[in-house]
Amino acid sequence: MTPSRYALLFPGQGAQFLGMGQRWHDRLPLVRELFDLAEERTGLPLRDLCFRTPRDVQARTDLTQPCVFVASLACWMGLQDALAWHDLPYAPVCIGGHSLGHFTALVSAGALDIGDGLDLVRRRGEIMYEEGRRRAGGMATVLGLDHDRVSGIVAEEGGDLVSLAAVNGPDQFVVSGDLTRLRCVVAAAERAGAERVVTLSIGIAAHSPLMAAAQDQFAAELATIRLAPPRLPVVLETAAGVTDDPDQIRLQLTGHMTRPVLWWESIQQVRQAGALQLVDVGPGRTLSRMLHRHLPESEVISGDQPHAVTALLR
């Protein structure tokens, strides 16, 4: 018996929770070695942050990003171990990640060395956190309105200070920008009949032009990093494409903080690449819940659940 054709998808900031990654840490020596390396490389007490720190404290950008990155890699290692236990091959069609999850995808695809990945994610979180302290920004999720309606509200109420930061589905959007103008966008979306509008506890305006200074600063970090040809095709989620070209990957990273995440279009690309099932490989089920809104439950699997491999075999 073999698994169906599947893609691996890694979550970004917002997937954190108290105890993330601990199941795999306690079970697998390889994951414990990962945490040893990550704590040494980042200088952060990642076991304490992941296993014993409340979610509201974990949510600080400079802490969240390395924590979710390492917990996602732990889940990825756990999935590979489960496949091996069932004597099944590890053979995803392609690998992608949502925002921060793109860096996890690059490591799992072999395009980015794990040590370099830890360095990049640690610095990315620090830079974005400091930019958020310098210039207050925010983000909000809007559910239940179509693309044209949300784009119109952003243009009318946000001007140049709020932008569309992510398209997560046909009626799932994230808006990002200046806090004052963001409140106007949120209120207008509610008046327009949005099913739900949720202001995110993030403190930064990720994937918006307000991150331009942070992106410029991060460019110096990127310039020192070697990218190898990935062993598996990688989803470029801000370009809605799939590639195995390290030059294209590097080009996307140069604008990653400021460009919107075209997640729904990227998912269509993943399915066109031949993936029949999508595996949410990371702490919690953030991506699973997002995708279940528009895809059959059988097509979306949470890798953090005990029977993920069984679900793949179905």
C-alpha cells in the first residue's frame, strides 16, 4: 500500500499554542537534537517557549517566528518517522508554506540549510518586531466577502496605508497596515456584511508596504545565505507558482515581507501539480481549518494529528 499523491504545507505566525512540538520532542531523538541545535543557534529557550509559555506571550513576533519554525520542523520529522514505521516512502509532490512557513518549506525541500534557516527566521522575527515597535501596525482577517468588495473597502478606507496582505480563499482575506486606517477598514467590512472580522494579535503590518524598511534590512541577511536547488518543487506563495529554481526562490524572498500571500491561487497550483491531498505540517491545525472552508475534508490532513498517515492511505 502507498500513500496518495500529497503536498506538504507549513503554517506561519498565528499557529502557535502552548505545548507545540512537545509530542514529537518527547518521542523522537532527532527532534530533541533539533531543539538542541535551535536553542544554541538562536540563543532562545525554545523548549520553555514552546512547551510552557502561554500563547499570548508566544505571540510576540520575535519569539513566535523561531518557535513556529522549529515546531513545524518537529512535526515534519514526526510525519517522516510515521511513514517509515509503516514502511511507506516519503514522496510529496511539492512543498509550500504560508508566510513564515515558506522558510520551513525551503528547509524541508533541501533548498536552505537548517542552520541558515534558524539564523534567517530569528533575524526576520527580530527585524519585524522592531519595525512594529517603531511604527505601529496591525492585521485583520475578513471572512464572507468577495475579493472585489474587500479590495474596494481597502482602497476607500485604507488609502495607501492599508493593503490586502493575504488571499486565503475566495472569501477569506487578511488586510494589513496602519492601525488607525485599519480600524476604518474593519468597521467598513462589518457594515458591508462580512460574516466575521477578526483583528489579529500580531502588532505588525506584515505583507504590506509598511514593512519596506524591514525588508531592506533583511536583504543584508539574505545576501549571505546560500540557496541550493530544492529536492522537491517549492511553492512561491507570493507569486502563486511552483519552482525548483533557486534564483526564483531568492527573488521571491527579496520582497517576501511586503508582498501579499496569494495562498488560494497557490493551492490551485499545488493541485494542478498533481497533489490529491494537502498535509498541514505544523503546530495545530491553522491551515487545515482555513482550507476546510472550501475543500472537502478528505483532501486536507493535519500532520499534527495521531492518524495522519492513515488518512493519507485513504
